[in-house]
Amino acid sequence: MAPRSDLCLSFCCSTCSTNISTLFYPSLPSTLPLFLQDCECFGHSNRCSYIEVLNTVICVSCKHNTRGQHCQLCKLGYYRNASAELDDENVCIECNCNPSGSVSDRCNGTGYCICKEGTTGPKCQECLPGYLWENGCKSRVCDNELLRCQNGGECVNNRCSCPHSHTGLLCEKPRCESELGGCKGANSGQGPLKPPSLYSLLTLLLLGVAMLRETPCWSTML
């Protein structure tokens, strides 16, 4: 005859108990082997599986957003309800992290989500000072008072709208810097810088000597 509690463990573990096992096996010791022990899932599952290699009993198909060997943990994306007992159907609460403001849908044991840069709040739904909400918290670039756009740019909704010739957060970069050939290219709108020619240097030198000769104080000193 197969052990009654073993059969019960496979099909209806929620009805098994140490008392039943002792009833059918009155000579068993007080500490029963694992395959004769009750299947404890805290009411979140009524099925267990015995892993002989590990000599371990685990709960199968945990409900109510629980997981773990005895359905004693919460699924990822949920956290433990501190006011509920372990066998309560509402023992696990969804994190509800804001998808635009949080790093992931997971939270810590108190329900606080991990926020992206510039974002704050329990669910990462608020912006820190200096940031504006735009599918997540974006850095506020301009405000026409303390932060102004450069090179003719206009501040529109706290973002610089740059003229065609410039780019960057504050329109501080010539657009030609990112073009092929850089700002020395023929189509950049900015001519290349050239060193002065020898003729120009001689002209400047002669002009300087002529000015010195026309100055009385220099004539006296010479």
C-alpha cells in the first residue's frame, strides 16, 4: 500500500496534514521526512512538487502575484503589503512605477521606484527643480531670464529654437562644425582663416616706421 500522505501530496496537498500522516503511520517519528510533510503555500496554491534530488517540496503555480518555494515572496513588479498577513490574497501590491520616469517597473520593499535623472516621487511621476515633464523629466534649457539662447536663437517652451547657422542646447555651436569639411568648407558660410601674406607684413612694417618718424618725441630720442 502506497503512503497515503504521499498520494495526497501529489494531488491535494491543501488537505494533507501531519495528523493524517500520523493516523496512518502511528509509529512514525515526530519529525517526518519532507515527502510526508504538509504542502505549505499560505493559501496561494493547492499544488506542490517534490524534488527528490534536492529533497525539497515546492509550491506550484502560485497565485495572487506571489512566488517562491512557499509562495511567500512577491512577483517582480510587486511589493509586500505590510498591513496584510502572508495568507491574504492582497499580500502583494503592484509597484505602478511611471514608465516614463522610472528605470524599470520594479520597486523596493516600501513601494518606491527607481527614478531616472531629474525625476522624483514614490512612483517617479514628478520632476526635480530645473526639469520639466515631457514624457519624462527633461532638463529646462532656457527661460529668457537667467538662461538665454545665443546667436539669435529663441526660447520656445523652455527649449532653444536655433537659426539655421547654429545648433546646440543654447545655439552655441556653429552648425558647420558637424558638416563634412567643418567650418572651412566651401558651403559652410564661414571662410577659412588664412595667415597674413608676406606683402601684408611688409606694408604694416613700413607704415609703422613712417609713423615713428613723424612723431616729435621719437625724433628727439633718436
